[in-house]
Amino acid sequence: MTAVAVAALTAGLLWLFLTWSGQPNAPVRIDAVKTAFGVGAGAGGVFALWLATRRQRTLELQLAETTRVASVTERDLEERRVTELYTKAVEQLGNDKAPVRLGGLYALERLGQDNPKQRQTIVNVLCAYLRMPFEGPQKGIRGADAVQQEEKTVDYDAAELQVRLAAQELLKTHLAADHPAFWPGMSIDLQRATLVDFRFSGCEVQAADFSHARFVGAVHMQKTTFHQRVGFYGTEFTALANFDRSDFDGGAFFSWAQFRGVARFARTSSIGGLRFHHTTFAAEAVFERSKHEFDLEGATFAVEPELPQAGAR
């Protein structure tokens, strides 16, 4: 098609040159032919360049579309793989064998570590597992609160307890601000959960709710940061509850909670203050050097506490 167009252009130019020349002699005819062919060759070159540019652009568009389709396909395959792994791990949590449930927990952890967008969902699953009904031990099994019992006297599912302790430890690991595997911006919901020997020191969460939970054994939440108001409404603490140096950025509700062991809130800080309406303190309560108000309306104490000077009431 290009050759036909160039030939037609050259012939037309030659005819024009010869016509304009009147009755040309041989040299004039030769110059006219040279000029016509020169202009035709130039036009052909321009046309060829335009055609090559157009082809290049077409190839670039085709390549971009191919890349886009491949990217979409790869993303779909990755999402499908993540969904399959998640589904399989959750199914393992419903297995009647404790080792299989443990495998499901660690499969979820690996999935969250590799896929940040899935982390809150996985934290939700861990919390939901811990909220499942569980008749746990009456006392803690670690440290000073541990009770040495012969196997025949254990009146709870010891294997299930190990699974739940592992779930608690995974939360502690990935919510600890100074841990290399820290998952920032997480929220937890452990309402009505039974938590045994709960360790949460140094953790950082956006929101948290422990309302009506039961903490068996010592609770350690020192230097923990809660960015939003946290709920401990009606929560039962069976042993030591240590919140020393924790930050409650949005305040906290401990109303109607029961502290059966020592309750420590030394050097805590809070913008919204801590409310202890009708809270029961069956042992010593420590509030020294805290930087906020304690609302103790209706609270009862076995040992009268020494309250900070500023804002305590």
C-alpha cells in the first residue's frame, strides 16, 4: 500500500513539473524527473516513519493490556490462594483434636504475617476462638499462682487450655509494640472470654473490650497502650491485675468489675480517666503517681487505698 501511494505521488509530481515547464528540453526533463523522484522518496520516507510509529504505539498498547491482564490474573490467583489457606486454617480450629487446632492457629499466624490486609481478620478469629465457652482451671497454672495438681484431679480440658494459651501468646506476640512481628492498628474483642494467665504487657491496640471477661491467674498489662476507650465492665480478676505504667488514651471503664487479688494502677496515664463505679477491691489497690482522675463512685475496698493528690475522687 505504501509503494502504490509513493508511485502515484511521484507520477503526479512528474506530470506537474513537465506541464509547468511548457515545452521542456532534455535537461529540463531530467531535472523534473529527479525532482519528482526526490520529493516522492521524501514523502515515502515520511509515510514509512509515520507507519512505523503507529505500529510501535499499537505494540505498546498491546503490551500494556497484556501486562494488565496478567496482573489481574496473578492478583486473582493470590486472593484465591489466601482464601483457600484461610478457609483450611479455620476448619482446623473446629477439629476435635488439639494438635490440629494448634496447627490451624499457626497457619493463620503465617497467613497474617505474609498478608497485612488479612491481619485484623485473623486477630478477630483468634479473639472469637477465645470467646468460645471454656471451663478452665480455677486458678492460674504459672508462677506464684500455680497450683500443683495430680493429673487425676484436673477438672478441665488440659489440651484445650494449651490451645488457648497458644492463641493468647500469638496475640501478645503480634500486638507487642517492640516485637519485630508487630501488627499495628489492631483492635481486639474479648468480651466474656475466659483468659488464663493473661500476658499483655508492652502491647499497643487501637480499641479493646474485655467486658464480662474472666481472668484466671495473674494478669500482666504493664506499659500497655490503648488508643481508644477500653472496656472492663463487669470483668472478674481472680488474682493479681497489674496495669502499672499503662496508657489509656481514651479512658477506661472498670465499673462493676471484681478484683479478688491485688490491683495495681501505679503511674498510669489517661486523658479520659478511669471509672470504677461499684467496683469491688477484695485486696490491696495501688493508684500511686498516676496522671489522671479515678472515679471511684460506689467502689468498695478491703484495704483503704492511698489515692494520688491530683484529681482523685
